[in-house]
Amino acid sequence: MDFMKRALILFWKGLTRFLSAIAEWFTVILGMKDDSAYGKILRRIVGTCFTLMVLLGTSAALVGTYEGITGAFNDDSEVFYDIQYLSRNANYYISECGEDGYVENADGKKTITGIKWINKPLGFDSLVCYSDGEKRGYFNLYTGNVAIEPQYAHAWIFSEGVAAVDDEGWIKFIDGTGKVVIDPRIPYYPGAEGYVFHNKHCVVHKDRRDRFGLIDKQGNWALEPEYFSIIPCDTFWILDNGKERSVITDNMQTVIPFFTGSVMISLSDGTIIATMEDHTMKTFTLKGEVIEDFCIQDIEAMTYDTEELQAAGLSDGEYAGPESIPVKAMARCKRYEAECGWYGLMTPEGKILTPPSYSSIEAIGADLYFCKSNEGGGVLLNGKGEKI
């Protein structure tokens, strides 16, 4: 302790003498030659402050240089990872700066490294699809350990116990051990998507990949490949034959026959909404029973400008100048909205005058309406829905 105390005292004395000497030197340079007691004190204060500024600047420069040099040799300190939760026993770490990701278990051990991306399974399946940059394989999200080594050029997520893989140019379905359990003899086409089972069926294409159908878990065609698209929606499938759409159940029973238009299934409301080609809408139960054959989303009253003028005013009613604005009046008919963005005319009593064929409707008179089409043109209709 005594040795350390003496060393600190000697260091402090040496530092103060050094600073005093530099201070004297700077005051000479600055031309401060007053030899009175006041002048000496002033010279020391000015010189000391200037010296401290130089020392602080030099220290900052040295620290910056040191950090730059050490940072160049320690790039790992600049890598940050986002954590994606997999299970109580495993997490996936994703780099924010393009570095490879890795899987770490609950013990802090990195079980898999060099990961480019992952895709989680559906439902209760436990194998995660991942890529090492060259091939694709699977690991168990509950343990973080590799289940099927990366060996496929293309692979898809697990669903209902199986996953599709590209096996030397052919689409095949494997189980959790990597064993091929379904071989539909379908060639792989670049850019192909899907190959995921829903409701015990999977959308696949035929050899030319220009039409789609459904296969079952045995690899048999449950629905022949003759559709332009097949979209799953919970326990339903929406079919598109290129001109019309239809809704079927998971056991291939027709709920809504083919019609021209689009379909939206709302499971929370227990309804199927069909939008027809003329922009009218119908609602059905999930069994295909009609609830409403003409649905309306909104009804609005319309106003028009009369020939009567009033002075323009501020929001609080104060006069704002000599300008005048037309007095507004209520038009007789109302406009209704069926499909979003499509309008028609209706009477005050609720009688439909026109189908929802217009992108906008404006009242320009007490019972005169400008109806604009989606192509940019428009027509004038009277209160009976007749063209003027």
C-alpha cells in the first residue's frame, strides 16, 4: 500500500510539473510577458487549459484509432441476431447482416450452423425445412437436431405427416424418416409452389403443369387435373376452370356449383360470399343454402348544388369575404354499394333501379344523376334509372 501511495504522489507531481512547463511554453508563444503575480497566475491558467485541450484531443484520437484497429480484427462483435422461437428447447438465430443463422438448444449448444433460411411445418408436424445454401433438409423443432440431412435440391414444409421433395427431378412425398411414401410420378418444374397437404389432399399438376387436380394420401387422383387453379380454404376447396368458380368440401362434395365471379369464405360468420360478374353479391351457408340473393354493403344519400347562393363563411359562421357558394339540397334517390367500389341507384323506398355497374354516382340535380363507369366514361340517369 505504501509503495502504491508513493508511486501515485510521484506521478501526480511529475504530471503537474509537466503541465506547468508546457503552460509556460504556450504563454510565451502567445506573447503573455506580464511578470506580476497576477500575470503569472493568468499565464498558468491559460497554458494549462490549452494543454488539457490538446491532451483530450490526443486521447480521443488514440481511442478512436484503437477501436478501429481492434474492430477490423474482431468482426464477430458487430454481428447481431434476431431470435425466432421454435420451442421450449430450441431457438433459431437470424443474422441482421447476412451472416448464416444457427439453431441453439436450451443448454446453449449450437446444434445446427450455416443455415440460410427455415420454414416451419403446419399443424402438429415437428420437422422444420431448412437450407444450407446448397441443399435442403429438415430438423426437429423440439430438439434442434437434424432429422433429415440436407440432400434435396428443392423441398417443402411438412403437413399431415408428409413433405414434398424434389428427388432427382421428380416430386415425391416423404415421411419423418425420409422414406418415400407417395410417388405420384410428377416431374418438378422450376418455380413450382405448393405440394402441401390440406384436408388429406394435395394440389398437384399434371405432366405439362398447365392444369391442376387433387391427390389423396395414397397418391390417387381424387380430382382429375383439369382446373386452372385449386385454392384451399379451411375444409373447403375453391375450383377455377378458367371461366367459372365453384366451392367443394374436403370430401369432394359440391357446395356451390360453377358460376361466373369470385368467392370469399368467411368461417367466422359461417357464410360463403359469392360476387357475380355483374358485381352483385350473394351469401350462402357453409352447406350451400342461399341466405341473401342480393347483398348490399352500404347506402348513402346524395346532395347536389342548387342555383341559390350563400355567402362563404368560416367554420364558426363569421363572414369571410364577398365570395358565394351554392346551397346544397338533398337528391331524391340514393346510391348503394354491392361489391366494394361498385354502385347502383335505388329509390327512397329501397327499390333497386340499376345494377351496381358504376364506379361512382353523383347527384347533379333534384332527380338527375351522373353515373361513371370504370373505363372513365359516364351516363346521365333520371330518377327511374333511365338514360337521358
